[in-house]
Amino acid sequence: MTGIGRQDAGMTTDFPEPTRISVNGVELEVFEAGRQNAGNPIVLCHGWPEHAFSWRHQMPALAAAGYHVIVPNQRGYGNSSRPTDVTDYDIAHLSGDLVALLDHYGYDDATFVGHDWGAAVVWGLTLLHPNRVSKVINMSLPYLERGDKPWIEFMEDVLGSDYYFVHFNRQPGVADAVFEENPFQFLRNLYRKDVRLAEPQPGNALINLARMETPLGEPIMSDSELAVFVSAFESTGFTGGLNWYRNLDRNWRLLADVNPIIRQPTLMIYGDRDTVARFERLTEFVPNVEVVSLDCGHWIQQEKPDETNQAILKWLDQRDAA
């Protein structure tokens, strides 16, 4: 895939053409809006298995509100670099890419927005480089307390070896191959809403999902929008993104000596129907947090784009007025 041109998006979107920027030893494919608002940066960080295109509804709204909107395909995604070493996807590298992106544009700091794994990266970036983050807006994935035991080890003890975080680590390459057998089927089945809760089935839930011939619930996007994601992952495969999971215990070690308290003004957006658990002690680690809940599932900014934009812009306006 050569960026997202009109042919990729089914001529349904004005998503901007990308530029490739060299940062931190890799090249990132970066999409921008509101360049005329230079000096007021906001960086949007996608999750897994996503793409910068997942922010298509937020980019024009934020640009119209006066922000220079910077949206990278992070390493492992789209036309950005996909290093072969698993350890090249740890939080030091992922946050280092974002710091170097700020340096490229000449910004001391920025507001960072993350969804899913992008939220995990923004949390980690804020802990490792607090002077480069002015405000935090995260969706779905709350702050993850470090705890006494490495995260994968803890998940394996509590949730078992089939839990997808554990499976991706203990059986590298297995899920990658399953997802790559039919990227369309996997992503079509994944990007759904209004899915009824059912009894868990044996095995890895995401592998089971990838093999389902008939999707559950309702789609969250049009066929032409889905085609953008499918085209991207048909080109890249899934291993780069899955390697983020394979660094979770390494990240646990990298954060050992870091002050765990995030002082920046923070907005946490949850989906009421999301299966990702909320963190009830969020304010202990993020004391300046405001929490907003939307009536949606996991794919918050794509499922409820207008409500997401309103929540973000209202909160930003309040912070700027303070």
C-alpha cells in the first residue's frame, strides 16, 4: 500500500497524503492536518491492529479547532519501518520515536492522544519523557499499574496460557500466521459493535475470531473504510504490531525505576461496552484525570466519532481556559 490515496479509501475520504520522516533509526509514515496551526501540536497514536486511518474522524475536527494534528503510523504499521528484532518494539523505542517526531517538528512538547496500544505507548511516553508531554488523552486502555510481577507472568497466572497477551508471547508466530491467512475476515470480524456477550470458548479468543466465517454484531465502518485496513495488513502482515505485545515484560523492567505518578492533565475516555477492564484506582497514579464514558465498545473514536470529538474538544477548551 502506498499511503492512503483515493483508490485505497474507495474515494470516500479526504484523508491526507503521508510524508515519510526519519526518526530514531526508523522511518515513520506520518499524516498531518492543520499545518497552518504550527505551534499547537497534538499527536494521535493508534492501537492494534489499527492504522493512522483510525483517526480519520478526529483529524479535521482538531485542525478546525486550531491544532497541528500529527498522526504517525507507528513502527510496524503501514509504510513505516518494520524492524526484524522483537526488542526493537519495546516502550523505549516506541516512545523514542514520538520524542524524535517532536524534535523533527521543533516542538518541546505536545498533547498526546492514544487508543488501545497507542494509549499504552502514551502512558509509557509520559512516564519516560514527562517534559515532552503537556496533556494526555487516552481511550480504552487505562493506566497499567506495574505491580510486583512481570505483566505477562501475572496474566498467565490469573488468566491462563490461552489469554491472547500470553499466547502472543509464549507461542510467537502462531497467531501471526492465522491472522495473515485471511486479513479481510479477521479485521471484518474484529471491527464490530453491539456484539452480545457469550460464554468463552476454549483456545485463544482472537484466533477463534479470525476463523469465524460469519461475523457477530454490526460493522463499525463502511466496506471502503475497512478496505484501507485490509490493504495495509495484507501488505505488512501482523508481526510488527504483535511484537508490541512481546515486549510487555521487557517494558515492565524498563519502567522499574521510573516515577509511576503522571502529573499532566489527563482525559480518560472509556466505552461502556468495552471488554477492557477499567482501573478503579486510576486517580492514585493519575491524580489530574477526568473520566468520560461513552455508550460504545472498544473502537471508541471510530464507533462514536462525533461524541469522541466533542469530549476531546470540550476538555481541551477547559484546560486552555484554566
